[in-house]
Amino acid sequence: MTESTIAAEDIPVLEVTDLEVRFGSGGATVYAVNGVSLSMRAGETLALVGESGSGKSTIAKAVVGLVEPAAGEVLLRGRTQAAQRVHRDKATRADIQMVFQNPVGSLNPFMTVEQNIAEPLRNRGVGKAERGARVRELLDMVGLDADTVGARRPGQISGGQAQRVSIARALATEPAVLIADEAVSALDVSVQATVLNVLRRIVDQQNVAMLFISHDLAVVRNVSDTVAVLHLGQLCEIGPTEAVLSAPAHHYTAALRAAVPEPGVPLGDPGMTDADPPSPRIKPTGCSFRDRCLAATALCAAERPALTMVGPDRGVACHHPLERAARAADPVPSTLGAPA
């Protein structure tokens, strides 16, 4: 292996550095994402978790170029990308693809399944015969039979099938980065397992970097290598999924973990007050979780905590982090079954 090859492998496929996103202006400004930095390598799945309004989907849209950051940048293989998708070249747009929450709504209802998948190939000038072969290959990759579903329209197939069609369409351009934004939240649990198995297999076989967005810790634990916990646009904690969810270092992560229901077991102590979180329209200062954190001090209001390493590949942004548990906490219950 040459030095240049080693250097190329050292460069993350996707980097987000000091990302800030604002909506509106003046007193109506919403501070959606506040100084978030992330990186992903080929074959890695990084999950973004947090409550609604934490900035998960906004980060995804900034990566794709659907929203323009107020500050920070998105890098693909070390190269800074234009803030707006329309200003990126075709190759870059093809390299970052997104799978949305609503599988049927994200497909063209007037096109057949085959036509939906073939559309990005047609836009790239791929010939008809080659398009047809590639569509069949993609449908097989996501576990669908082209002869059975190819001629149907999105409204004539199930939600789980439609989401797999959406995944196949996203893979048509052979992207380096796949973004799954709540891609299984609208599906039944048994169907979720099928779609998650498809996503895991694609990451492994195609060496794709996947940014996986979810509010469901059981799903996240089932599919991701790394997890990043967000609260009101701030990055609270990041690290290997099992380590973070088994023994949280941030008080907000611990509160999320305690809220996961388990049949026959009372919910854990949430470890936070019932105070309302600060408004996203107030310019953030200090720690965004301080108003609900039992460990908060004056320092938490005065100074935003920096991300500090507390273990191998593990960082936490907290002035008073939780000590690592002597033994791992009980696993997050999963109803998704074992990975295929």
C-alpha cells in the first residue's frame, strides 16, 4: 500500500466542522444548530439522537445542501462543499444521498418503481439497457423482485417496500455517504427490522458511510457504530454506541437512557428537573441542558462546556460529567430482533 493510499484512507469521507444553522432573523431567529463537529469514515454508521428540535434533521439537510449554514463547513473527502446544493457539481450531489422518513411521499407517484430508481441514472446519461440492468441489480440489493414490484407505482406497494425502493434509488449513483433521516420511524416494528437489515448490509457490502437519524435508542443501538447526542443544537456526547448508551457521561444522555421503557420494569430516575428547556429563539449561552440538569452550577450558565475526551474515541461536553459506571448499565431493550 502506497503512502498516498494510506493518507487517503486517513481522510474521513464526511466532516462537519463548527456547523451553525439559523432560521429567521432578528428577534425571530431560531438557533437550530450551534457549533457541531462530526466526522465519518467509509463503512461507518454514525447515529444522531435527541429530542425533537435538537437539530438532527437540520444537520442532515446542511450536509446535503438543502439548508445554508450561518457558519462552519461540510467537507467531502477533505474538500469543502458549497453551502447550497445547487452550487455543487453533479459528482458531489451524487456522492451524498438521502433517504427520507415518508417512503411513499418521497417517490414520484406517477412513475413506476423501476422508473423512480432509473431516474437518477437517466439524469446522468446512462443508456436504457444499462439502466434496466442496474435497476434490477439495485432492487435485488434491497431484497425486492423486479418482476413483482418493478411495474407498480408507489401507491401500490407497502410502506416497507416503498422505503426499500427509496434506498435503491439513493444507491443508484453509488454514493459515498447515505443519510437516513428517521427512515424506519413510520414503519411497523417487524418491517423496521427488514429495512434496518438492508441498511446494515449495504454499509458493509458497499463500504458506504451512513448518517443515521433517529429518536429511538433501541434502533440506534441495533444499527450504529458511533452515536452523537444532541440537545437544542448542541453536541452533548459522542462515542462508540455501546459505550455511550451503556454508561452515559452526559446528564442528558443519561436522561434519554432512563426514559427507555422496558416491559415489567419501572422507568428509571430521569435524573433531571421538569423545568422547560430554554427557547431556541434565545441565543445560546452555556450548556443548553442546564435548566433541567440536577448537577448544573453557575459555571454551566456562564460558560459553554468544550467537548472533552473521557475515553477512547469518546467525548462529552459537560462541566460535571458523570463518572463511568463500574459495570455497564442494562442493555437498551430492543424489539427489533438480532441482526441478520
